[in-house]
Amino acid sequence: MDSPPYSIEAKHLTKMYGRTPAVRDLSFQVRPGEVVGFLGPNGAGKSTTLRILTGLLAATSGEAWINGISVAREPSAIKRQIGYMAENNPLPEDFRVSEYLRFRARLKGVPRRELRSHLDSILETCDLHRKARRKVIGALSKGFRQRVGIADALIGNPQITIMDEPTIGLDPHQVILIRDLIQNLRGRTTVLLSSHILSEVEVCCDRVLILNQGRLVASGTPAELRETFVPGATYRLEVIGQRTVLESLLQKYAADWRHRFDQTDDPKDLRLRISTDERDQEDPTQALTNAIHANPELTLRAWHKIDPNLEDIFLIATRRSWELSEEALRDKNSGNQPEVIS
Amino acid sequence: MKTIVTLIRNELKTLWISPSTYIAAVLALLIMGFLYLATLFALVGDEQEALPPTIFLSTFWVPVLLVVPMLTMRSLAEERRLGTLESLMTTPVSAAAIVFSKWFGAYTFYILVWLIALGFPWIAAEILQQPEMTSRFFDQGSLIGGYLFIALSGALFIAVGIFASSLTRSQLVAGMLSFSIIFLMIIGIAALRLIEAQSAEWDTFPIQWLDYLQIMEHFEDFSKGVVDTRPVIYYLSGTALILGVSALIVESKA
């Protein structure tokens, strides 16, 4: 049998809680081996979507497939292909780490003969193989508990690992450890993880899906999203000299660019940002640098390009979707047909 | 099948290491001990037709009302509250297997408590040292019949407890709910039967139905050594039905 083209495929998923929609007409695909981040503000429908994909929740309409198998029609078949780490990482407090993982492994049908070696390798992947394996889960720190949750998701070598907020509530050191752990999974399984920590998603993920109010508002690699949502460019400039002189140069060589000076203690220490929203704006770097060099009153200290991070993209994408839905609401109230919202 | 064994082992282990199990067991045995003492006083006070095991086991509903909620209220409600029920449901395990393992674990402990209560007649016999009394303490017919009843009715009561626990994420609500349902099953139906017997014009429920559901009546039959298949079917089918409904609930709102 040919392997299916997508590890995860969702088509027009909708989930209503009573009359409140949690997920609206959501469609996306994840290819085998990809690490995909699911972003969205709280209440955007991330957890609901992940729960639908794992078969815990039935969608109101639409369908989802895991490795080409329908989630709704064969829930037990897909459970063998998925490792799931639930939101808030629920774990029994009274068990020891190794006891709990052995229990989970047997439930997931790991053969008795392979049990020990399989668990050993997973404990090592998650850096639980030293003292932590013998500890009672209730006594573990949050970072270790999170690792136990990830270890649990990896038991039985699932083809797809779904993690709901794996780094929530961790300190920066622990976030880095978990991030490394996720990097370790690359190539072993397809990973779909939800988060609202953007830097983490930017580092870990090949592709990002941004969800807002139950709708997919953006999808693509961080570079593609940057291109779509934050066109143009931003530079940061540090110059020593007279502000008026620099302003006249800016006027001459970068007239179409916005500029904003930072507050500094020394009036001669000039720090500023110049930016444009236009995609094809001519780059003033070369001309401006030459002009500053040529001017004896100015000394160029630093000049670098600032790439918009995922946070900017996220804010713009979610704001845009809010504006769109408000527009739709206004249209509806005035009796017009709302435009198609994507 | 293999997963059910794993689940049951896990369940027994959980009950084994959780303090609430021991508190429930100690409380139950304390109450049973007092009830047994009361039985002994009743024997001393005046001539009794009934045998000591029958008198003692006829108070079965007092420990049942306490032990069953305490043993079962935690099971599914706590797992739901913690979210571990959800992570259990993401493994290839059916809801029916989860519910059955919960029931089996609690039922095992329930039977264990009643087996420990067998120590009471032994202690009484040891202290009193009267061979004539000893044979009455261990009257086989009433003891075996009574315990058979305890085992059968216990299956249904524990199932009711598991059912109550499957409905909510609060242990307290689950406990109160199972107490209420079991109270209605034992005392409520007996009370209805009494009312119907006393008033000629009030017959909402057919009297045969109420007779069939009379748990106290079943006990009397069993303790006389009469094993009627009708109550046996009532308890077994009732257990299966309630566990089935609980499994559906777990599946629909994990």
C-alpha cells in the first residue's frame, strides 16, 4: 500500500459548543515528518482541534484523517498511530515515573520482550534515565513532569506526536530543554504542537498554523508568513553626530521611509529605526551609508536589518482576522451579505 | 484482554496505595464491629430464633451505605478531574475496559472488607470459649447464604457507585449520588412496598415489581440458605446494565 500523502489532514472541521463555535471550517494538512506549530490566542480553538484529531471529541461537521484513516470512523485504529500529550499534562500523582511509563507502554501494546529496552531508550531521549525514573510523579518539578508527559507521548513509537502546550509554565532553562527534546524528535515522527510562546514555535517548527476565533488565519513557514503579513523592511541605525545633519541626509536618500529616533541621554548619540511597508521599496542602505561616511560630522556605529519575529506576524494576523470578522458583523447588521472570510 | 489485565492491576495498585481505601476499610470494619457487638448483646438479652450470622448480616445496609460511596466515588470522578481519564482514552483502550477495571478493583476491596469481617465470629468464639455458641457463630447455611448475598448485591452496589462517579468530576457529588441511589434501592423500595401493602387504593407500581426489587427480602431468602435464581439474575443483569451505561457515559464525555 502506498503511504498516504498527509500524516494529518483536516477538512472543513467545525465544532460547536451549544451555539458557540469553537472551531469554524478549519482545513489544513501536515506532511509526514514535518514539525508544525499551532498558534493562537487563548480560546482560539487549538485544544479543541487537537482533541478532535485524537478522537477524544467528535467534530460537529467536517472530517479529519490520520495517515489516511478517518478519525471519526476508526477511532481505535488511529489511537495506535498517535502519541498525545494533553493540555496541562495530566499525570497520576502517586506513581513512580518508571511504573507509570511501564503501565502506559503495556496499554499501548508494546510487547513484553521489548518493554525494557523501549522504555530505556525513551527515558534516555527525555533525559529521565538517571534519578528521576525512580521518583514519585507528585514530587517532580514541573520541567520533569513535562518530560514525563512527552515520554508518555513517545511510547510505542507513534508515527504522529501531538502535544498540547508542551512548554506552558516552564522557566526559560526548561523551555530550552524541551525545545531540544522536540528537535530530537525531528525525523522520527510527525509533530504537531500547540503553543502561544512564539519564539519557541519559531525555533522548533517547519511550518506554522495561526488560529484565531476558531479560524485558520495564516499558514506557512515563518519566512512565508513574514512575506505575507509584514512586507517591507526595517533597519536599525546608530550614528554619532548632529541630529539635524542626519535628518537632512535621511530626507535626501530615504524620503519614502519612516524614521523614528529613540530617546538617549546624550544628544549626539543617535539611535533610530527606519522602516517601510512597501514590498518593492528601493533599498537606501548603500546610498545612506556612503553619505554618512562622506560627512565628517557623522560617524556610523551600527547598521542592521531587523527581521519581524513571529510575534509581529501573530499580532498582525490575529488583528486582521478580528477586523475581518467585525466587518462581517457590520455587513450582516446592515443586511448585506458578508464577504468570504478566510 | 491483555489491556484489561493491565488496567485491573493498575487499579488495584492505585487502591492499594491510596489512603482513602484504608480509611474506608477501617471505618467500615469499625461499624461492622459495633454491629457485631450489638448482635452479641441481642443474643445475651433474650432467646433468639435467628442465628448470629443472620442477625449481623441483616444490618449489611449500614456498612454498604458508607463503604460503597467511599470506595467508588474517587474512581472515575478523580480521573476526570485530573484529566488522566482523557489520556487513558487516547490509548487503544475501550471505555468498557476502563469502567470494568474500576468496578473490579473496587469490588475486590469491598469483598476483602467483608472477608475481614469474618474475623468477628472467630474472635467472639475465642473469647467466649463455648463450643455450643461456636457452632452457632459459624452456622454454615446462614453464613454461606449471607455471604453469597453480600457478594451478589455488592456487585450491583459497586456498579451504582462507579456509575455515579462516571457522571461528575467532583468526588463529593459522586459520593452523595451513590449514597442516595443505594439508599433508595434498599430503603426506598422497602418503604414503597410497605405503603402499597397498607393502603388498598394506592397502587402506582405493581406489587410483584416491588417484591422483585426488595433487597431486604432477597437477603432473608439467602440467609435461610434459599438461593433463588431471580434475585441472582436481578443483581447480575443490573450490574451489567449499569456498567454498560457508565461505559457509554465515559465514551461520550471523556
